[in-house]
Amino acid sequence: MTEMGVPGFRFAGVACGLKPQTAAYGGRALDLALIVSDAPCAAAGVFTQNRFPAAPVLYDREALQANPAAIRAVVINAGNANACTGEQGLADAQRMAALAEAELGLPAGSALVMSTGVIGLPLQMDKVEAGIRDAAGLARSETGQSGEGRMLAAQAIMTTDTQPKLAARQVGGTSLLGMAKGAAMIHPNMATMLAVVLTDAAVEPAALHATLRQAVERSFNAISVDGDTSTNDTVLVLANGLAGPVEPAAFEAALTEVCTDLAQQIVRDAEGASKFVTVRVSGAASEPDARQAAQTIATSLLVKTAVYGGDPNWGRVLAAAGRSSVELDPARAALWFAGDGGPEYQVVAAGAPLAYDETEAARIFTCHDLLIHLDLGAGAAEATVWTSDLTHDYVSLNAHYRT
């Protein structure tokens, strides 16, 4: 399914020297990607809520407000976040967009910018300029219209990711293709992640923005790796309209599926992770309560280390929910575990442990895909959050990220 393209879009990924030539990047230090549309696109974006937004975030917010109906390209660099870089950083983001527009012969104000990598370092604009020139040439070639071009672009936006992340869907006669990067600094209200979703559906900018916000709330805002929210988080959607209108509800469902697929790929590729964890909270008084309880469980270091160690320590789950400040009834709380899609195994009822088999619970915690299902006994609402365990490798990777 990820081989599916979207008519009217071209891609490129090149190495311009922003990332070190090390094994950490798979030996091929691709670090600049370009996505180009043959037609003007309606566009929308959802951005980080971090109070130190990176220069590309500031640039894109203004660009989308000024030109939401005629975006033509996105230029993305990895290896340098261009964050906390002051006025020079903003000038460099503007320069990246202008360089892409000039090389591609596009109108001013039609290119968006994304960056990811180390915070606080100025961009090496001589390398960026050379990279944009090379990427523009590749995008115009046959490779730019092929699956190889899409894969090169997806690889070029990676930082500590171990693999590119692509997802595709079809709805009616229209196509959607998304690519994303992210492996750490991942938490709701977006995360160190970038994502672009492309479609040939015809959707007005205001409707596209509303639909994207709904899709993000159910996907990228429902994942957490380490509780940190980045300076650069951005999700963009570009719709070139070449396939004509699409039924709104069907389009929203397809966009949500693409975003959810990408979000789950990010968690599965989380730095140092050995397990993929679904935290489902049911029986909540409201959906916000369910989401808050699930996020508290998903970000609990004690829960995450217990998952890593294969310890079905149900007390840590209840304790996390209990400090989440949501309404719950301890006398009605129930808890189940399940592994690798198997049946749910109940360990708590009415707020107290059952006479369960500790060996079976421990076996479940050895599974790669783990479900933690907590019912709060306070209502009928529910929510799901996806997370990972916390391993020694996560600490090692992030303790030496800049060195």
C-alpha cells in the first residue's frame, strides 16, 4: 500500500552534509527532502504547542495564513532543527523557501519549510542551498515521480529513526499518501515529529484544516514515547484537487487512518523501544478524562520500566490513574492485560486483585505488543493512547545525542 503514489506530486531526497556520515544514519546521510506539486494545493497545518517554536514553524504559520490555497512545495532538512536560533533562524527559514521557489520556478510564498535535528545551531546555508539545487533537479527527473523518489524523501527526513515511515489509503477515486519522521521527544500536543500528507482530493482550505485537526487529535496527539514535546512538530496536508471532490466523512476517515498508521509507526520505531503498548481507558466520566488517564499511564516511568522488565505490576497502573486528577471510582475499577492480540486477562476487579495466575500475567508481559485496559468505573467514555517501554538504550541514545 505504501507504494501508492498521488498524481501530481514529485519527490526528492539528497545528501547535503547537514548530517554526519555515520552508521547512525544507515551509511547514507540523506538530509534534505523536497516535495513538489504540479498544481496549486489547498494546504493546512497543525504545529507544536511548545513555547519555543522553531523558525520553520513560525514561517509556515504565516505562510499558510497568507496563502492557504496555492502551496506548491515543502522543503525539509534533517540534522539541524533551526530552533532557538533567533532572527537569523527565521531569515534562514525564509531563505530555504525562497531558494526552493527559485529553483522550481514557483511563485513567491508557495513553499513551506520543515526542519528537524539538533536545537540551537545555525543552519549551514551554503550546504542547504546546494542541497535544494540538487533536490530540485532530482524532483524534475523520472526518479522524482517514482516510488524511489518517495522513499528517498522519506529517508532524508529521518534523524534517529531506524526506518522510513510511509502510509497510503484510497477513498473513492482519490489517493492519500503520508510520510513522517519521529522516534523520541514524542508526546501529545505533537511531538519531535514531522509529517506530510498529500492527496489529489479537492478540499477547501478551511475544511481541510478542520479535518486535519480532527485527524491529528485521534492519531499524533494520542501517542507518547517520553513525555517531551518538541520545538519543531509539524503536520501538513496538501490537496492538489486533481481528482475532484471527495465525500467529506470518507475523506476524514481516510486521513485519520493515514495519520494513525504513521503515528503508530513512530511509536514502534521509538528510540530504544522493545515493546509497543496500547493503553485503553474505558468507563470514564468523559472522553477528556479517559484521554488524560491514558496519557498519565502511558507516560509513567514506573509503568514503562515495568513493561520493559516484563513485570505485570498492576499497582503501578492504578497508581498512575489515581494521580491523573480524573474522576474515578476505586471500588469499581477493573484492569486487564493482553499480549500480541490475544484475549484480555483480568487481574483487578472492584479495585482489588483477583486470584489470577502470576505466571500467565508475566507471560503476557513478554509479548511485543501489549494492551493495558483500565476501566475507571465512572461512566461510558473511553480513549486510547499508544506508547512504548523505556529501555537502557533510550537513555544511552539521548545521553549522547549531540556527541
